Amino acid sequence: MFSEAKRMELFSGAVFYEMTEIAKTRKSVGKPVIDLGIGSPDMPPPAMLPEVLKNALDEPGVFGYQRTEGTEAFKQEISAFLHRRYQVSVSPEEEVLVTIGAQDALAHLTLAFINPGDVVLIPDPGYPIYEVAVHLAGGIPYFLPLKEENEFLPDFKIIPHDVLKKAKMLVLNFPSNPTSAVATPEFFSEVVEFAKQHRMMVIHDAAYIELVFDGYQAPSFLQTPGAIDVGIELHSFSKTFNFAGPRLAFAAGNRQILNTLGKLKSQIDYGVFSAIQSAGAKALKNAEDFIEMNRLEYQFRRDALLSPIIESGWSVKKPLSTMFVWLKTPKNIESKQFAKNLLQETGIITVPGTGFGKEGEGYIRIALVQPVDVLNQVGKSMANFILL
Ligand SMILES: Cc1ncc(COP(=O)(O)O)c(C=O)c1O
């Protein structure tokens, strides 16, 4: 009855619909389904957080509007955390902005900076909001192909001159969803140089920076000399602390970018509920033990899934980071077809690589959101499946 705005066509989700239908049919005949599709953490947050949340409800003024940028106490804790873990110095007053999840920042940054016709460079494959946000602002996305032969890092040299002239923003995401690839400090230095040369801002989405394995430590973009002159970095509580529902993240870095984003947000949503910010502060203060435990669990899960797959001869590189495995489909089968067949035959839900962009063709993404024993069983089923 009511016609949707044209921009609603951006949110199609056709692939997910088809997968859901197959899963429903299996369930209706009593066959099991194991959902490794969406990267929604299945583990609890740090044990002290529910108590902190409850106690915070008794604080005076807790139910009032909050300042958009975040509470002083939380921003102090964010600044201390970045210094302690990454030797990054940011002013809590001007170089930190609390957001309602990283998604909030990603969806609003383009509205704050992009005019119709401006180009935004985004990764392909990449987290879908990057492209959607560019279209919402009337901008033009330019896809940076992330190729396996290039360690899934973008190659800035292939960008045409006329695109560079119109490019105002570069969005990066390392460790990466969906490829699990990581960036080197040398790559980040190249990014800073590139951004300065072409006068564009850098938005680095570091949602998975704490989910790292085998002793690897992911660098913060803000550690790069000159990074704060050109960009900001987003850190999310959703994956680092399994705190996805309360919607909590922060942006840190260039004060002009943060100030403009805050100005826009103050018209749209104001600040995060202060009880959630109190919990966030507590999580950061005691972060180290929890982060270590959480990432070890993901490492076990990665190994449990991949051991049988690797043994079967399927060529896979073990990821050093994230909660995802980015797996090449065997025999060059199209990703959508492979994901559908796998679900139909084994009940395992994955996401076809093309759900993240054209360059995702030939891959599927598996989220490590089930316990070790289930993932080991999944690995065995997948190994058997490709032998069929
Ligand atoms: C790369 C990436 N960025 C951002 C987000 C969203 O994070 P948040 O829950 O903080 O909005 C996700 C969630 O899956 C993600 O994969």
C-alpha cells in the first residue's frame, strides 16, 4: 500500500532469504541446522558486566539524556586503554567519540562528509554497510578489489586518476571481515602517505582488532605516524567483549572528523545510555584477562573446524584473526551454489562470498559462533561433503 523510498532497494538481502528458506524446509522435516552465518557472538560478556549494569541503574541522572560524545569517565578509560594496549595517545576530550556500535559511525560518517558525486573508496569484499552508507549519502562507491594473491590488501596503484580526484574518503577494515586478512604497519604507512597525497580521510574499522591468534598482535592504524592527521579508527565492544546487544563502540583519532560526526549525531540520536557506558568503562579497565580468554576460545574453534578440512586436502590458510574463516569453494563452484548445496546436504549455514561484493565470488564465509565440538563436527561434515 505504501511505496518504499527508492533507497530501500539498497537493502535487498535476497541471498539470505534463499538460505533461510532452505533451512526452514530442513527444520520442518526434523533435520538439524547449524547456523554459522551471521557473526553474532554466542559467548557471554565479562562476568562482572551484568552487575555493573544493574548497579549503574541506581546512579543519579542515569535515565537522563546523555551528551552525544560520551561520559568523561568512559572517554578517560578509552584513552587509557588505547595507550596501554597500542601506545596510542589521544585526548579523551577531543579525540574520542562514543558511538552506538561501530555501525552507527559507519552509517553516519558518509552523511556528515559526502556530497552527491563524491567518491568513497571501499573494500570488495567488505562489510555491507560500507557500500550502503555511500549510497545513502548520494556518493559513488569505488570498489578496491581484495585479492588473495595480494594478501587481500588493496592496491592503490590501480585506481584511475579521475577517481582519485573525486575521492574524499577511504574505508579500510583490518583484521578484515570477511577475508580475515591482517594489515602490516608498512601497509598503514602507505595508507597515510596515499591519503595525504590525495587529500582524503581514512576510516579504519578495527572491529576485530582484539580477536587475534597464535601470538599475533594486530596493529592499530593510529600507531602509524601521521595517521591522526588523516583519519579515525573504530573499536567495537560487540566482538571484543561479546557485548553486541547493548550497542557500544568508540571512534578515536582526528578531532575534526569526530567533531563533525558528533555534530550530526547530536541531531539524530544523542549519547549512549550511561549505564552501558559505565559497563564499557569497567570492561576496558579489566580488559586483558577477558580478551585473552576470548581469543583463545576462537583460536580453539578455528583449529577444531579447520583440522579435518585441511586433512581432507582442501587448501586453506589458517586465519590469524577475526571470528571468520574465508574458504575457497572447491572446483571453482559458484559461492552461492556451493553455500546452498552445503546447507541442503549437511544443514550448515554459511554466507556466500558474493554477499560481501563481486570479489567474494568463489568463497564462503564461516562464522565461528558454535562451540568447539560442534565446529569439529562441521569440519568433518564439510570434508566429507566435498568428497561427494
Ligand atoms: C567489519 C565490521 N564492522 C562493524 C561491525 C558492526 O559492529 P557494531 O556491532 O559495533 O555495530 C561488524 C559487525 O559484524 C563488522 O563485521
